[in-house]
Amino acid sequence: MDLELFLQQLANAISLGSLYALLAIGYTMVYGILRLINFAHGDIFMFGTYMAFYMMTSFMLPWGAAFIIAIILTIAFGVLVEKAAYKPLRNSPRMSIMISAIGASFLIENLAIVVFGGRPKSLPVPDLFNRIIHIGNVSVVSITFITPIITMVALAILMFIVNKTKTGMAMRAVSKDYEAARLMGIDVNFIITFTFAIGSALAAIGGIMWGLKYPSLLPLMGVMPGLKCFIAAVIGGIGDIRGAVIGGFILGLIEIMLIAVFPELTGYRDAFAFVLLIVILLVKPTGIMGKNIAEKV
């Protein structure tokens, strides 16, 4: 591999890793508050992409307005999923909530096939995201640079909310102890809903960026990215926001660079993520940034 090809693949790896990071943050936030893996997160990602598509094609909105409305609608959809599938089981065993999450995922996927249709659709790509940027002899599409920037901005805003606001302080309190947070006057239901809203917004942004980078839209398009982003969250240390970002970039880097070095393994691209998950669970089960938590018995 020459230097030009290496830089090309490195840019692609960073771009893909930033997409994984956006989704992994949503996973890790919900887990940090509820100790729940939101298996419907990838389907919320898919919903956001379809909303952007219909805003641009059916309602003929400018791409900026279409993306904002798609994010708002996805937030509402994510909150609806939380109210319908998770809130009624909040005091139930974790296994019941997990089964509900899996059921919600399958329901959304099959409803999407009925409502959106099974034929692939193509998200219109605005010129801003489709320009070819030449750096020396390396040619890169502008979306490759825009995606990491959006991820870093989203991370900065999220870290500010979590560490510098009263709502963020309440989120950290709820993540430690539900009952103690209630005794301190924190509205736990609101905090959980707020967490799902932020996670859904990040899923929508990630879905839109994914649709711009890979324009083919399908009702099941969120399944594999959802699984990979869950793996990214585990690699970084699920429950840790910075760890989710690190895990996303690591996964994207390994996935792209291995294919670049060993093109004959392209058909096994998705398997790399699961192999890496097994290695992490064997070597450091809490993830890179994760910490061992002692539970009272």
C-alpha cells in the first residue's frame, strides 16, 4: 500500500468511526442511566434517515430544514418508544425490559417494511456533502471531513450538558442510584425521557450522515450498524461517553484498514467487529474506559 492509498483509507476509517461513535454514544447514555441495552436504537437511526428522505422528496424542503425536522421527529419517536416499551416495565426484572427492547426492535423493523416499503430508496445528497476535495494526489469526498467534525461538536455539547448543567448533574445522580435520586427530589421519569431524547437525536444525526455517505435506504439498514455501535460502546466501556467515542473510532479504523491491507477479507468485514468484541470481553470485560463496579448483595 502506497502513502496516498493509506491516507485515503485513513480518512475513510475516521469518517466511519465517527458514525459509529455517534450511535455508540446513544447506546452508552441509555445504559448509563437505565442499565439497559436499547436494542431499538439502530431502528431509531433508520427512522431518522427515512424522515430526512421524505422531508426532502415528498415535502420538497431545503436540506437544512429537512434535517432539523427529521431530528425533531426522531426525538419524538424515540421518546414514544421509551414510553410504550420501557416505562411500563421500569420496576420489572431486567430480563423483562430486555425482551421488551428486542420486541420493540422487531416491531419497528417490520412496521418500517410495511410503511416505507421494501425497495431501496436513495437519500438526495446536497452538493455541500458531495464535493470532491483534493489534497495533493488524494481525493476525498467532503462528507468524509464533515462527519468527524459533527461528531466532535455533538460530543462537546453532550459533555457540557452532562458535566455543567443541573440536568446533567441529575442524570449522573440517577445513573448512580434511582431511589436516592428520588429522595433528593429529582424527577427520575423526566431524566430518563431526556436521556432517550438526546440518544434519539444522536441516532438521527448519525442516520442522516450515514444516508449521505451510503445513500441506499432500507427498513433493515439499522440492524448491522446498531450491532456494531453496541460493540463499539462495549469496547470503549459501556456507560462512559468518551469511551463510546473511542470505541467507535477504533472499530472504524480496524474495519477499514484491515480491508485495505487484506482486500481478500472484504466478505468477512462484519465479522471483524464480533471478533474484536470477543477479544475485549476476554481481555478487559469492562472496556477501555470502563471501571469495575461493586454491587451490594
